[in-house]
Amino acid sequence: MPSAGHNLENRVRLIQEVLGAIRTEVGINYPVQLRVSASDFADGGLTPAEVALALTYLESELDAVHVSSGGLVPAAPLATPEGYQTPYAAVIKQYVKIPVIAVGNIRTQSFANFILADEIADMIAIGRPLLEDANFGEKMLSLA
């Protein structure tokens, strides 16, 4: 049975090949980002540091990395406080030179500004609030 490290190396190699093919098709002027799960919430599963290390081998083909987590196993957290995934983005940001995108129940302008000001991440992704309210982005900007 292959070791976890060997399995991670194989995954990185496969992702490198896919990203290389994408970059060949779209060229250098088209932004390519990768969404990663920095934790799968499973015993013996991926850790944010392992994912960050893998990204150091992939970042030459990327313009940004979008950091998410889990949701694939029953151990995933049921309660999701504001910014619950931002610590994962902070870990990834320590390893890579490309922009890091934070996600995870970011619902207020003040919290989004905190993430950016404290350099936890370089960009913010907002999903569910936009599904719930198509004018959410405009409302956040009007608070500025």
C-alpha cells in the first residue's frame, strides 16, 4: 500500500499535468485558479500544511488559489461561524506567493476588511449570501 506522501505526490503530478494543459490552451493572459480543500476533517486526512506544501509545486501554473475545506465526510463541522475557513487560507498564504482567496461564511464588510487588512487572504469569495440575496454585493459596497 502506498504511503500518504506517495499518494500526495501522485495527486500533485496529475494536477500539474492538468494545469499545464489548461495553461497551454488558455495562454498566460487568462487567469487560472484552483480551489482546494485544505482539510477534509478526517482522521489521517489532509492538513492545511500538506495542501500548502503541495501548492508550492503547482503555483507556477496558477494565478490564485481558492481555499475551502471538507464537506465530504460526516465529521465536517455542522456549525459554521463567520469566517470558519479563513484560518486555512492563512496557512496556505504562508507558503505560496500567488494570491489566496478566502471563503467561508463571510457575511459582513467589516469582517471582509479585517481578512484583507490582516493579510489572512488577498481576496474574498462570497457564495451563499449572493444566492440568498442577489443584491448582497451592492449592499456590502454601499456600507463603505
